Amino acid sequence: MRKHIQGVRGMNDLFPDTTRVWQHVESVLRETGWLYGYQEIRTPLLEKTQLFSQSIGGDTDIVEKEMYTFVDQGKESLSLRPEATASTVRACIQHGLLHNRQQRFWYLGPMFRRERPQKGRYRQFHQFGIEAFGWPGPDIDAEIIRVGERILRALGVGGITLEINSLGSESSRARYRRALTGYLVAHQADLDEDSRNRLERNPLRILDSKNPQTRRILAGAPVLRDYLEQAEKLHFAQLRTMLEDCGVHYLVNDRLVRGLDYYTGTVFEWTALELGAQAAVCAGGRYDGLVESRGGRSTPGIGFAMGLERLIELVQLHGSAENPVQADIYVIDTTGDHAPSVRRAEALRDAGMRVISHCGGGKLANQLKRADQSGAILALITGERELELGVVQAKPMRQNTGQIELPADQAVAWCRDYLENFATTGNET
Ligand code: HAM
């Protein structure tokens, strides 16, 4: 026997009991995007490697260690997308979507990062993201955060904390970086190794450190907020007021810096303790310099991305995961001639009912067992006697009412009435 080839580590197969939850969550995501006037954008899974290295930053973990990169037959370096903000910006510039226009987009799809797999961290994972281009003020920041909030509420996901911060412009951040580096260099010997390595290249990321000793040192470090320009402080203060006005709870976290280089100004992240080490379920922020740095006309941008695997884990823990039944009707046939049952199943589908046909025949008891497992509300049964008399048996599977014999030509109308009635009263019986 040939050796079985396993799937790639950190890339998941999803089966119907889970894809049902995914479909429910995806429909809430799409609906919420549309509620706020965001439209779908789809970009390729592969982009030129440079797009990501130049947008996300060459010194970031994503670009340094985590991209799936290869040289194709045309000797071009391509990478599987690790996120979709860079691709969205690329597509907008390439197709002139930002010329004198503001845009609101959403996207949903797989992303790829070669991280060390663990619960909640995968090498192929899925994001739902939104991006808004052309609005410089805090009102769009508040809108973007409200979209995230509404999604989490619609899915009934609780126990989540929203943290916000402002990173300021590049020049404020450069001043802060100098002050922070000066402070940390004085404590260099006591920093953990990772942080020492970051000191020159990306000192702001040290603020993220989980090392207890480094965190003690950070407690006395200068704070970014003190280095913001007046206008940046005002933007942040206005955002806070807008969030408070619509009852969005948040914490200000001075240490929230995010792991991608394109951010400017507002950044935010929702975390859920229940998710354990990989607690971030949604994160984003402003990237006012990205469009220009990619060759477009200077255009402010802001967005977020939600990790679907983490979101779905929370929905399964205590959210409202609808578990729709697979079928309305299960068609059972114990005769030698299945043609009338097949025609009836098609007629039921024409009338909008979801129908599973028991293909392959077999004993009535076995077919009924399958009907029960399918979750169907009704079973329609045809045996030799029914075939001869031109009738069918309708067996309610979810109510304690007896089986009913129907003239075959009335079955479709009867089933439709039964299902309509079941939808309004079924749960009460
Ligand atoms: P990010 O923080 O890198 O931001 O990812 C956003 C979310 O994707 C995370 O909070 C997490 O839920 C999920 N995620 C990231 N990596 C993994 C992984 N390996 N396995 C499972 N889930 C993961 C971005 O990607 C930005 N593009 C967000 C953004 C959009 N900022 C502005 N617009």
C-alpha cells in the first residue's frame, strides 16, 4: 500500500459540522459590511514579494520569517499573502480606484504565515477585513471600530476587551523612538535577548514584550502619548468621545504598537482571555502613509482584520451559532422503481424545499434512521403499496403527530404548508 500523504502542518480541513458554523459567521460578516456601505473586494492569493516587504516592513516578523515565498518559472519572487491590506492598496492604485473618490471595502479569505502552529495560530488562516480610503478624520476611525463591535455583538461573543492607542505620525514616532531607545540602551544589559536584538532595528516592538524583567524596565519608559503633536492628540481625544457617545467600551493601552510597520495614528485590538495565548481576535488601525509610499496619491486609510478561526472558536464557546437543519424533507423509497420519487424530489426543490434523496434503496428502518440523522423535518415514504395506489406517506420527524397518507399529486403543496406551519409553531410542540 502507498504511504498516505498528510496535509500541510498548520493548515486545517473543515468538515460539515464546522463549515455550518463558518457559513453562519460569514453571513453575519458580509451583512454587517453591507450595513455600513462596505463593498467586497477580491485580490489574488499571490503577490510580488516586494509588495509585502515594502508595505509591512522588512524588519517585521511577518516579512523576516513567516512568508511563503518562492521564485516562479519566470524568475519572479512571489509570496502567498500574509494579510490583505497591502494587496487592497496595490489593487486600488493599479486600477485608479482612489482618484477623487473615497472607498469602503471588505474582504474575506485565506492568508498564509509560516508561524509555529498552536491553538489559534495556523499557517493558513482566514481573515475578514474592512478598509476605508480617503477619510482623514476620527469619525471613520469610530465607524470602523463600531463595525467590529457590531459583528462581535451580532455573534453573541462576550468577554472581549477593546484596546486603543495612537501611534502618531511618522515624525512624532521618530522622536519617541529616539527617546525610547535612549532609555532602553541605559538598561540594555537587563533586557531579554529578543528585545536587545530589536533595540536598533525596531525598538517600538519591545513595548510588546512579554518578558517579566523587560516589562519591569518598560514601566519607567517614556510614553508615546507625550510625543504626539497637538493635532494627533485632538484626533485621538475626538475618537474617544465618539466611542463613548455610542457606548463602545475601550481601554487606552499606551503599549499597543502592532506588528506591521504601516500604521500611523489610531491603532486598536480586541482580545479575548478565553482564547489563551493567541488572544487577539480583531486588530487594525490607520495607515495614512501607505498609499503614497506604494506610488499612489497621498490618501488616508484605516481598517481592521478579524481572524475567523479565533472568532469561530469564541462563537462555539458561547456565541449564537445557529445550527441549521440540513434538509426539510428526506425522500425514502423502498420500491424497485425510483423514478416517481426522484421526480417528486425535484418538484419539492422547485418549490424551494431542501430535499435529501436516499439513494441506493434498502430497508425502510435503515432509511428512516438516515432521515432522522439528517435533521429533516419530514420524511416522504413510497413503498410498493403507495406506488400502486398513487399515494405517499408523510412522516413528521420532529413532532409527535402520526404518519399521514397523501394523494401523490398533493404532496408538494401539503409539504410546503406543513413546513410553513412548523416554522411558526414547530418549536412549541
Ligand atoms: P494582524 O494583527 O496581523 O493584522 O492580523 C489580524 C488578525 O488576524 C489577528 O488579530 C488574528 O485574529 C488573525 N491572525 C493573524 N495571524 C494569525 C494566525 N497565524 N493564525 C490565526 N489567526 C491569525 C493584519 O493582518 C492587518 N492587515 C489588519 C488591518 C487591516 N489593519 C488595517 N487594515
